[in-house]
Amino acid sequence: MSQPSQPSDPSPASPATSAPLSPASLVYAGTGDYIAAPELMQTVNVAVQLSRPLLIKGEPGTGKTMLALSIAQGLQVPLITWSIKSTTKAQDGLYVYDTVQRLYDGQFGEGDVADIARYIKLGKLGEAFASPERVVLLIDEIDKADLEFPNDLLWELDRMEFYIPETHENVAAVHRPIVLITSNAEKELPDAFLRRCVFHFIEFPGEAMMERIVRVHVPDLDRTLLDMAIEAFYWVREISGLQKRPSTSELIDWVQVLAGGGVPPKEIRRRLPFMGVLLKKDRDVELAVKALERNRR
Amino acid sequence: MFTRFFFLLRAYGVPVTVTEWLALMRALAAGLALNDLDRFYSLARAVLVKSEAFFDQYDQAFLAAFGGIETPAEIADEVWEWFKDPLAFPGLTEEERRRLVEALGEVDLDELRRLFEERLAEQTEAHHGGSRWVGTGGTSPFGHGGVHPGGIRVGGRSRSRTAVKVAAERRYRGYRTDVEVGTRQFELALRRLRQLSSRNESLPDELDLDETIEETADNAGRLSLVWRKSRKNAVKVLLLMDVGGSMDRYATLCSNLFTAANRSTHFKDLRFSYFHNCVYDWLYTDARLVNRSAVATNHVLHELPADYKLILVGDAAMAHSELVSRYGIIWWGEMNEEPGIEWLRRLRRHFDHSVWLNTIPADEWDRAYGAGTIRLVRDVFPMYELTVDGLTAAVKKLMVRY
């Protein structure tokens, strides 16, 4: 059972393989308020050129959603955002047929009930396809949705079109939208879906960058304390075998607890006070304690 | 050398498919990276590798393939060698070959070639003799020699080293260990554990068309909407896991199953408890089996109705006495008045559906340590190995009455 229930998986022969290349004039070069790494810029351009969705993965707070905004600004095209929730279905992105409104209108004789198109409301994906100009479509946090969700969109994202049986209408993209998909890696995505994407992983920020991030959230912090906390934080992240490595938000909580608890900065690295704020799993705490003991010897 | 990269990637464990490889070819043909090995490094990675968990393997494969390369021109030649006869690509399975033929039917090779040569021309003109491309011109099998017949590499700093250096740094080593690979498949298997029922506590949220027509007709044509509850999964699950001792070596496997079950939001109810080696009078809600987390097994049986689906996870390998003897429990100071096997039978009788997932592979059950107790446990519970296939079979078993 390697790939169960893939509705339509035309694999290498998929239309995306032969999709037309975008005009070379669309080149993203970053914008003033968002400094993209050269590698990221290149990957964006590769995805645009190949007309493939760009999958952006990275820990929370690494600027995934901001990137979409920046691409839209940089290329001077509108941005359409589709935020995914755990209850979102693929169909929601295409269109919704408002039967109830139509029944009521029929009852009270309002509007032209015979015109079904009046009751078809396009979803975000539909909007992006129907737009007369090229747009950037952001599918935000795709991993929040149901397991099968990405598979349900394979056909539509490949062909950039879908059919509305109620009105016998075909909604096809006038210009293939630039599709950006973000994921926090809460769930693994299906292989068939991944094969079609261009992938970029935004790396975890380095120490200098991290200091700036923490400063934004907690402005008035003792300098030594912050330095020590960050040093200890990266040390903890390096402990091998952790099930869940602490991320930015945990560090921000931790420095606040440290500052509030009046812990002398020198003690931080030696004892890791309030370790529970950083590590959420029992096994991880045990590993950290062992690593501390090894260190002291 | 270029096709070797593909096989090196696979050999290092990066799951690259022919679809992605073709996409890379298209990108290269469109001139997205050929003149720069740095860009080739990140381009190929963006197109071929879909998880940071494989970045390290990618780096290693890259190093092995291009470690000694001076210019990417050599890559260009290789790409076209490949395009000349794509089916000579060695090591493909029949299925892949068939798909490749299909795919290539759609890729217009002449068009690609035209594009490629256009870019090549643009590039050489733009760089006006400073590019390595000049060198390729003369030796390329496509005879783009008109631009610079000499075929000499004229200056231009080779930046190829940096990509190789980046690869050699192996910066992504850390991402290998902490990414769980395989939970998705467990999740998909667990997902089949589903019995839809509209008898649930949710609010009516679906339009019942038949009833609406009926009611409206009764109402002399005045619209009367009837709503019904949407169908939800009614399956409830009790997961009992063996921890400690011989189970330690399966910790990752069990943790994957645990994660998968935990993420399966579709169950109506999901309970976890732990035991060590065999179930006796007490179960534990904490995996460390501390006393304050103990719950009487009888209490659990009393509390949970028979329609909970019971999944036991363990190796079922223990000392004979632990299973069949009174006071057989392995812990000092604990006394079990009834042998473990009686408790197992009681669980089996209480729940309508139950299975045992064994962490030991099925083909070793007869000769592994504990083969005797495995056999006894198998007499009580239908047993499956804890693999994706085993879990799928077990889930099937849980859906039908024995």
C-alpha cells in the first residue's frame, strides 16, 4: 500500500510536464521590505518559469506567508490568499452552489431563478483562474487540511481548470496563476502532490538573526541574559535524538520566563532552568538532563 | 555522468522520480541554470527533492557526481547526450520506461532544442566572450559552433567550486533525524477505521432534499427546509501499548503509530493506555508506568462499552510464567491473583473487535525469543505485524465481526 486512493494520477505523462513555459519577462527579484535569499529568489523564478506550484516549508515565523506578498508586489500582480483550515475541502476552493438561496428566491419570486449561474460562487482557486490578469495564489498552511486534500486538487492545479456541472461551464485559467503553497510540516504531504511541486525549505534562522527576532517580540531584555539564553537554546537544539526541537516561539516564551524568574544569566547554560518551556516531551527532557550531566563532568 | 547523478540520488536514498527528472530537463533546456553550477545545485534540489529530510543525501549525491567538475558545460553535453536517446537510460523498470515513452511523446524535443540553442546564443552574446559557454559552442554535439568556432574557454572565474563546497559542508545533516518518515502511511491505514453514522451529537447542517420536497408539498407549496445531521465517524478506539524492556528498540516505530493515531482526528474517541509485557490488574495512562497514573483494568472494562475497538501493541515476547502463572508479573511487590492470559481473554471477550499488533515481523514469530508466548497470545487475539500492510489488514479485521 504505497499510494492508496489517488483519484487521478497521470504521473510523468501529466500535463504539467508539457505546460507552457511562462514568459521570461516575469522575473522576481525581491522587494524592499522582504529580503529574499538569492537561492530563494532563484527557486521562485524556476517555479514561475516551469508553471509549477512552489511549495514553501519551514518552521513557524520564518516568513513563508510574507513571501507571497513580496512576490505579488515584486511582479506587480494581485495576490489571492486561500487560508486552509482543518475543515476546508478542495471543493470550497473551486465553487459553492447556494441551493438554499435559490430555493428561497424561487419561493418569494426574487431574481431570476432560472439562471443558475447567479447561485454559483467561485472559491479562491476559481477566482484565481477566472481573473483576467495573472495573479499570485497563496494556498496558506495546506497541511492544516485533511490528509486527502492535496490529492483532491491535483487535477485542478495541473490543468488550471475545472468544470461546473450545474452550469455546464468550464472555468479555465486565462493566465496560469503563480501558485505558492506553504506548509508547517504538521502532516506529510502525498507523493503524487509533491512530484508536481518545486520545493524550497526556509532554514531556521541563525543566532544573529534570532537575536533580532527575539528583540522584536521582547524589546527590553537584558543583553547578557539574551545572549546566554540564545546560546543555550541552540545547544539544546543540537542534542541528538530530540523528538521535537524547540522553535522560535518557545525561545521567546523561555526568555520571558527567565527574565521574570530572575535567573542569573550564568546559570542558564549550566542548569537550563524552566526547561519545560523549551521541551514538551518527557523523553526530550530526559535527553536534555543527560546531556547536561555529561557536560558538567 | 549526468544520468549517473540520477542514480546516485536514488542510491543515496533520495526518492527521485522520472517526472521530476523530466521537469529538471525542461528547466535546464529553458536555460535556468546551465551556466552556473551554484544555480544548478539549487535548481536541481528545488525540482528533485521535496523534503529537507533528504537534503543531506542530496548533498552527498551531488558531491559524488560533481565533486571534480570544473565547468557546468560538461553537464550540458551530458543532458543532450541523454536527450538523443532517452530510452537508453539504464536501470529503469518496464513501468517507468513505458511512462517515460508516454511523457516524451508530449515533450516536443525539437522545440526544447530550439529554446536551448536560442538561450545559448543569447548567453554568449550577452557575456561576449567572457562566458564558459564559448567553450561549449565548439564541442557541443549540436554544433552551435558558429558563435565561436575556436571552442576555447576564455577566462571567467569558475564558480563551480562553491556549489561543491556547499554540498561538502553537509549543512542539512541535522534535518535527517528529526523528521518522521512513515507516519503518513500509518495515518492513511488508520483512516479506514471509519463507520459513518448520522447518530451523533452535532447540529443538523445538511439539507435533506427528499424531506424538503415532501414537507414543501405538504405545506401547499410553501418552502419548508428540512435539515439533517451530516454523517460522522462513530468509531471509538482504545489503544494499549507495551512499553519498556524489550519494547525499547521499537520506540520509534511505536512512536510513529502513536503520532499517526493521535493525528487521526476522525475518531469519535481515542484512548491510550500502557502496560508492561502483559496486561494485569492495572493499566497506566503515563508511558513511564508511574503509580499515580495507574487505573484498574476492571475500571476501564466497566467504563468503556464493547463497541470500542481495541488495539494492543506489543511484542508478546515474555517469560512463560509472566503470561500463564498466578503472581507471574515481572515487578516485585506486585501480585496478580490471575495469570495475564486470563486478563487478555477478558479483554478479548469484552470488546467486540480487537487485534494485537506485534512489533516483531511476522516471519520471525515462530523462532523469535518468546515464540511460546507469542503463540499463546495469538490464540487469544488475531495478530498482525506492525507494518503498514499489517496495520491495514488489522484495520480491516477491526471493521468486521469475527
